[in-house]
Amino acid sequence: MPVAKGRKRTKGLFGKEKDRFCTMKDFSIFLFAFCCLYLGEMKEWPRHTVCRMKNVEVYYKSCDPLQDIGVSFNPCPLGDRDHVNLTIGVILRHHINSLFCNVNIFNNGHKLLNYEETFCDHLQRYSFCRKKKGEFVLFHHPVRIPISFIPQGNFRILTQLLNEDNLTIACADFNINIA
């Protein structure tokens, strides 16, 4: 087979002859390797927007250095609602036999509340209890807001989910700005 001027033919991976000029597959592999190696290690996960309205902004980012999570809730704005529908999605890096939740709430830098709850115990009330490493967990549940009036200010809600071995299942740092 004739070779175009300026191109050389070489033996490919499986002994077939091919042009040495870059193919789309070669370019894709190079681009993937470049992104993995050159861009370096991420220092933190990006900030995700959950809700942005005229008077309410809700953002979060994962505080687990190895894994990002997906979170959404509605309705937005929070305003006069007594509950929100919360959805969390995560791929498990560790199994869940027991699941412990720790929530710290801050307002303008001052700690307001520390809340702890056990989700997976001997009762196994939720579908994500007894899930194994590598499984995808999608939790969708209404959550009651226990206060009737949400004051203006900047709130930070640090939420950690830990298994029975005290290993992080999920961790999210929420920022809520209410004007």
C-alpha cells in the first residue's frame, strides 16, 4: 500500500502495519494521561449549588478528600416550609452495618447545635443499611425542619456519616445564606 509523503509506516501493537500519524484513539489516550498526570491532584472538591433564589443560596462541597457526593433538596426556597425532600447519592467506599450521623450547625461562625443519630442499628430501618462496598446508595426522604422561623444570616452545616468502624461513608459541608 502506498504511503503518503511525509508519513512512515510502522508495525502496530498486533503486528499490523499502520501510519505513524496520530489516530483518534492515540489522541484520546494521550489526553486522558495528560489530564491525570499534568493537572495534578485535586486539593478539594468543587462547590455545588443546590438552591439559588432571591433571598436564599445553598451550596455544598464534599469534605471527604477521596469522594464527592450528590445532594439535592426541594422545595427551594426554604422559607415557610416545615420539611424538605432530601436526596443523597454516593458510591460506597466502605460497607454499612451501622451508620452514625453527626451534624454541626454554625451561624455566622458561632456553633449553634450538635446533633447525632444512629440510622442503621439492629432495626435496619433504611434501605441503605447492610449495603456493601462498591454499591450505589440513593437516599430519598422527606426531612422535617424543626424550627418555624429561619433567621437571616450565614449558616454552615457540617454533616458526617460514619460506619461502625468509624470510616467516612459521606461528608458534606453546606453553606446556607439567607438574606
